[in-house]
Amino acid sequence: MKKNVGSLDRLIRILFAIAMVVLYLTGQITGTTGIILLIVGLILGITGLISLCPIYMMLGLSSKK
């Protein structure tokens, strides 16, 4: 599969994922909102690590030059 996530996009996704995990584990975000943000963060982290975003593929977008 062709990678479609650029360097800056990857960095932002990974930093957001790390922030959500840290906030959840320290109890800053809790409950349903915390779980949803944790899941979103994990998905963004995975897509950042593999440089492939399925939503970008469906929409025909790419942040990679």
C-alpha cells in the first residue's frame, strides 16, 4: 500500500497519541470521554507509525509530498 501520511502529520498524530495515553493513565481524562479520546489517540498513533491513513485513502488525500 502507498503511504499517504507526511512527516509533520506523523509527528502530530504520534504526539497526540502520547498525550492522550499519558492524560488517561494519570487520571486527567476519565470516564467515557477518556476512553473515547484514548481510542482516538491510539488509532492516530498507529496510523502515524505506519504512515498510512485509511480515511485519507477513501478521500483520495495525502499529506506526503
